[in-house]
Amino acid sequence: MEPPTRRNRTRRATQARGSLTTPSTAVLVAVLVAAGASGCSVVATPDSPTVAGVRPDAIGPVGYVACPNALTPVELRSRTPEAPIALPVAGTPPLGDFAVTTTPDGHWAFVVTQSTPPGGPTTNVLVPVDLTSQRALSPIALPGHGSTSAVVVMHGGRTVLAASGTTIVPVDVATRAVGRPLDLGVGRTVAGMALSPTSSTLFVLVNDGVVPVDTATATAGAPFVTGLTVSSVSSPHGIVTSADGTTLYVAGQGPPDYGGRVVPITTSTGAVGAATGFDRFGIADPAALALTPDGSQLLVADSADNWIDTVPVADFANPLPPVRLPTGGATAADSGTNHPTDIVTGPGDTGVFVVTGLGTVLPYDPAHGTFGPPIRVCSGASSMTAGGTP
């Protein structure tokens, strides 16, 4: 996949090299790409135009916020939004049914979403975005139907794994080749995915549990049963791993009264620990969660009450009192809801960011429980990733 011609950018475009696998995932591509390498048709829509403007070299890390038809870069240190990058998709996908991730080198973003041409069927697609030129390329059609609310990049940045209903679809970054999907089975719609930071294991959030996928052999293991239903708010971050890969955290709603719950899972054994909950604070619907940079606190975005719950990892059973999101900041032109839909931790000391769903991102300081001024982004935002500088 050749990067487009550089325009209005001070950095040189870097082409993705080789196949999409690291040595630990060589078997995955051999198994998955073989059957589908020739089936990489694309939606017949033109590429979006390059966004004008020059990005200075010294801006530091950049986050990317996905909306139904656009991707907004946000300079994390200065809290400055850049011009949205139009996504070349037809129609408007359901709010929340799209997700974004970036390659480790910060040169590419990938948005998994849907495209519905006039009079045509809805197709699940993956949209590559060249972050150096700020240009979205033609969508790559994905097999399968249903939810498109999760996407990850494998270690090394050479393979993208996109959720398409109950399947996980591998796509080669360099060639755009679409591999054979791994179907998790009836009733296991993919609601979120988290890649182990220390291995090639992919953890897939589904209703009532987590399915571990060995990407080296393209096989799904026995699910870790959590008893939690997936949040009613579509978000790709209802699942997160600790930095050392030993613990997985999953958010949802569970018994006895189906209030908001978070459970820890030991990744080596699949053992599900005791849940913590937020019942004493009110009805909760945790849509997304993130760990603070030091790993000491779990931050949970509650879409039912518009607040952030904090769970001390060392005192898991005793969450701290929630911090309510500030009200206001939306306009009549915004679509979506004013509920938090995603929460991510930026690299280094850039901070924590909450996506509200109404065209804003709120910087959040967990140490003081305070929010910064809202950052205006594209309308209908529901997913964010925080990466490096292209």
C-alpha cells in the first residue's frame, strides 16, 4: 500500500514495509491471508482530499478521535485539535459502531466502520489513514456483517485485526490483502479487543466473557466466563490489560442486580477474580476503561451517570467516589449523546482524555479529579486512540 504523495507536511512519509507479521505471528498470516489475499475489493468511493496546513515537528504526541465520517487529530500536550480528516465512506454508520487505532510508528491510523452507498448494501470496511499527509485512503471491504466496534494493530505494525460482527479479520498493512476471518461463533459479537503487551495473544470481549485468541495459530481458546453483559454504549475499550500483561480488566453489567461491574482476570490461567461495583453510587453502565500510566488506578467511564469511577488496583473492592463530568459544551449541530463513550491514557505525561460523544474530548486529571476545558472535535465522536507523532 503506497503512501500518497506528501503535501503540506514537514515530515517525510514512511512506507509500511514487508508483510504484516512479526516472527511470533508468522503462522497467523500464513493461515489467515492465504484464503483471502485476492479478495481485497474496496468500496467505490474516491479518496478524501488532503487536509491543508503544516504540522510542526515539535508538537509531540497526537491522539485521534473517530466520528461517523471523520477523524480528528488532537495535539495532546497543547490540547489543540487539528482539522478533521474526512473518511471516504458512504452514508452514516450507527453512532458508536466504529473504532480507531494507530501503528506503533505513528504513521498510519486505521478506522473500522461501515459504508452504505445509495441503494446498496451496508459493507463493513477498514479505512487506512496516512497520518503524515493527513489523507484517508479508499476503504478496504471486510467480510462479515454486524458490529464494527474494535480494531487493533499487531506488534510490529504489519497486521491490523478488525472486528466484523462475530469475526476477526486480518488485513495486511502493506498490501491491503484481506485474510480469512476467524469466526468466534453464534452469539459472540466482538465488543472490544485488547492485545497482550508481552505476547501475541489477543483478548476479545464478547457478551458474558472474554475469548483468548492465539494469533500464532489463528485459534480461539475456551472463553473466560465473566457473567457480565456488554455495555449498552458501543465502545472499543471495555477491556484493558496491565502493562506487564499479567492481568486483564473487563467492564460491564452483572448480577445480582446488573449494576456496573469490573472484574480482573489472570491471563496465564483465565481465573476470574471477584468483581468490584459501583452500586452504592447509583446505577452504572461502564462503557470504557483505562489504566493510569503507573498502573495504580483503573479509570471507568460510566455512561449511565456521566461520571468517572476510580478503582485503586491495590484496593480493588473499594472504588473511590465518582467524579461527574462537567455539563455543557455541545452545540445544536452535534449528534450523539452527552455520555462518556471512551477514556484513554496518553503517552508519557500527556494525561487522560474522555470522549463525550457530543463533539468534545475532556482532559482529565485523576490525581485531583478535575477536567480541563473541552476540546472541540468532529461531531458524534465515540472512539479515541492516543499515539505518537508521525
